[in-house]
Amino acid sequence: MYQQAFGKQNVLSSVMCLCIGASALAQVEVPLGLSIEGYPDSQSLAPGDEFALHTSTTAGEYSLEIARLGAERTVVFQKTKIPGGGYHTIPENASSQGCHWPVSFRMPVPAVWPSGYYQVTLRVADSGGKFVARNKRTAEADTFFVLRPADPGKQSKVLLQIATNTYNAYTNWGGSSLYAYHGRASLQGNRVSFQRPQSSQFSNWEHPMVQWAERNGIPFDYATNLDLEMRPELLNSYKLVLSVGHDEYWSAGMRDNVEAFIGRGGNVAFFSGNTCCWQVRPEENGRALTCWKQSFNSDPVFKTDDHRHLSTLWSHHLVNRPENQLTGVGFLFGGYHLSHGEFMDGKGAFVVHRPNHWIFAGTELKRDGEFGAKHTIVGYECDGCELEWKEGLPYATHRDGTPETFEVLATCPARWAADDCEWYERWERGRTGAACLGVYTRGGTVFTCGSTDWAHGLRGGDEITERITKNVIEKLSH
């Protein structure tokens, strides 16, 4: 009994001490956590446009640094002691409808800044509390914008369009993205806003291509996915348009304009995989994207008689516009390699089938030779086409939408994971496909590598990957 009572008394004393301690701490003003986040009003700018930055911070002021990410990271602007503008609440529907934070900084984009991808870094610092928690504290956040050229086509005949739609689709800031695996309560969203802090994928996909190109004296002009829809006149200034890495989400407007460009004789090189897989619909003048994906029957368009803009797979039979018609290949006949449990012992390399083609010039590759294994240039997500084999060589059947002139030059096995594909009622269970590297001509010429990870070979200095990339860009940009 004595021990029990003593124990209870100790617990009560502890609680009283905690209460007294909390009251005392409140009186001496324990500081809030230090934070800053932000996003630009527009991800696409041109020299002379206004750069407007929306922020939310617990600090009274912040510093700003803007740097162009090319062969080197070049700082082009720095400013300190910018008024923070306050900490702002996050709306419950911020992921789909945006944050609605006020603009805390504005400036015109200088005319001398070259086209490119610009990293915007926000930094805050303080010394903690006035009487307690006297810590040297810092916080930092990044966002970005893409700068279009002042004079399109003057410095380069190659336009690199950055896969900003895909960046937004995977961004789960606020709790939701277009994926369930990292969403709040494992729920998948169907609308994502650009008006919130974004998670960029530039460093993993496009940046290795940019670094390689600039080090080899190959200039690019830049634009976003949305520019291909909203500013189609841009395309008239270029010979070649590039898609690099993970360019998964395309709108009908983007696709219409690029296909028209090809029809007029323009060239496209898809150094990418899982390309143009899902159809999205821009909303709010491009401030948000809608895509219902597997839940296509919940899309309001599903209830109409016109399913052309149904926001699901481009290859879905209701849409009836497989991405193969644009790229030559598609995800239904590709899938995963060294990812999602598929071909986890794979080499990550292409096997060459037609070594005499111009893209292999200078590589000394032979039939059945391999390249790219060291840097696993075939990996993650891959695109292919329906194949038939004759005398040891692959041919496109063209039944899946692949253009009649498409020539399969190299392949690597790939497969769509069962738990990822079986929602689609026309999926052929157990089918093994292949990443297909090839070329077709229909007005202009289109090259595709059929793999998200091609640029990893450029980052690693793979000589064959570099030579093929150079062959493609040089031939199709003149």
C-alpha cells in the first residue's frame, strides 16, 4: 500500500513539474520552428517577364539566390533581407487547388540571362529564442523556373522541353499527388496544382543531358511541357525537339502541336521512356493538371460520348490514340527493367540488331553486341512495340499504332509489373515486352530510345551512348 501511494505521489509530482515547466516556458517565449517554402507564379518565363515568388516563412526576412544549372551551376542573382511576408496556412486542398500564398518578391527577368533551367534557393537563419533555445538555426528550400529564349531559334535549333507535367504529377506536397504510394492515407489524387512547392526531377533526368551537351559545345533552348500547348509558335523556330528522361504526362494540345511539327518536317528525339503514357488536361490556364488514370470511369469525360480527352492511358481503347503513333513505342509493350521486381538481374544494356544504321556510326558496334550496361542506360521504365522476329531480327507488327516506317535497331527485355497493370481489362497477362530503340520518318524523323535512364550513360561518360546521342542531335538539328 505504501509503495503504491508513494508511486502515485511521484507521478502527481512529475505532472505538476511538467505543468509548471510548460507555463514557465510559455512565459519566456519558446521560438517556433524555422521554415520557408515558396513557388514561382509561373514555371515558364522569358527575358523581360516578371518573376514573382510566393512564399510562406516563420522568419521576418529571407535571402534569395537564383542559379542557372548547366555544365556548371552559375549564380546569376542574389539578394538578402527580403521581407518574409509571414507564415501562411496551408489549405486542406492545397495539393489540388494551390496554396494561394501572397507574392513576397518580384523582379523583371534580365535580358542577358540565357535560356535554361534556373534553381531558386530560399534561405532563412536566426539565433533561436530570446531567452531559451538559443540555437543557430537555418532553413533552406528550392524551387525553379524555366527560361525560354528571348529570340527563339537564334542560338540553337534544338528545343529541350522540360517534363514539368511529370514533376507536378509526382509532387505530393500538401498530401496528394497522382499516386497513392506516397499520398496522405495512401490515397491517390486526380488533380494537382502547380501553385504549390514542387518536387523537381531535373537533376536525375534532364540535367545529365544538359551537362553533356554544354561540355560538348551543343547549345539548347528551353521550354516547359505546358509551353508546347500554350505557345505552339515556338516550334516553328526549331529543327529538333528533345524529350529527356521521364516525360510521362502529356496533354492533347501538347501532342497535337508536336505531331503537327513532325508532319511539317520537324524532328523529335525521345531520349526518354514511359513517354506520353498518361493523357492530362490542363486547367485554370495551365495552373493545374487533371488525370484520373486507373479510375477513368470517374472522369466526367467518361460520361460523354467523346472519349478522346479521357484522362487515362493514351493507349486505352476508349481514347484510341496510342503513344506509339507519336513516339514509335509505348508502355503497354515495354514495362520495367531493373525496377518493380522485373528483370532485377538484367544488364541494363541494349542488344544491337541493325548496326549499319546511321545512329551507330562511329561506334564499331556489331550485330548482337551490347552497350550501356556499366551505367544501366536501360532501366526503371521502358517503352516498346509489338514485335515479331524473323531470322533473328525484330520487326514492328504495326498493329499497336507504331508507324509503318519504324525500324527497330536495339532492344532490351522489359515487363509491366502485374500489380501495376491488371486494372486494364485489355492487358495480356504474363506478356514480356522490350525497350525498343528505333527510328521512323513521317514528314520529319523521330528517334526514340525507349528508356528513362538513357541520360545516365551521358552522366557516366559512356562513349557509345555519347556517340549515338551526338549522331542523333547533329543529324536531326540541321
